[in-house]
Amino acid sequence: MRVAVRQADLFLSGAELLGVLVFSPMVTVLDDEMDDPEALRAHVRLGLLFCTPDGMDTYARLALRALRGAYVGPNPPPVAYLCRLAAAVSRTFGVSVDKEAGR
């Protein structure tokens, strides 16, 4: 037997959205996709498939650390890329990414 799974509301902060877009496996947001709200939404949906609640929290903290230029491991995402992606998150989802949060 199979059951239908209905759409559910999920409330995410700007940091959580940024973390999902940057650190979720299988998600890579290209520069030209940052101006495409539908592409960003699709990337978030894909990223959420690979996230647990604890993982999402970890990704959010890592994204904020990386945005501040702090060490997050080898091969960190460039700060300029993160700043552009944070601005795209704000435009698309109407939430801000406060890089001073979580200090």
C-alpha cells in the first residue's frame, strides 16, 4: 500500500536557507541561477531532501562562519559567492541573512 504525502509548510531562517544552498550534497547554485527565484526554490527543495533538522542547523552555522570568512574546512566557498547568494536568498525568500548571528 502507498500513501499520499501532502505538501507541508516549513519555516526556515535566512541562515538555514543559505546553509542548505551551500552545504547540502547534490546542490550547486551557479552564478546565473542567483537571479532566478524558481531555480533557487528548486535548489532548496532538492537540498532539503538531503537534510536532517540537525544537519540543517549545522549547515546554517557553517554558512554564517564562512560568510564571516572564518575557517569551515578545506575548500570553503568564496566569501564573495556567499554574499551574492545571501542577497539572492533575501530577494527570493524575503528573509535576511545576518552574518553576525550565532556568534
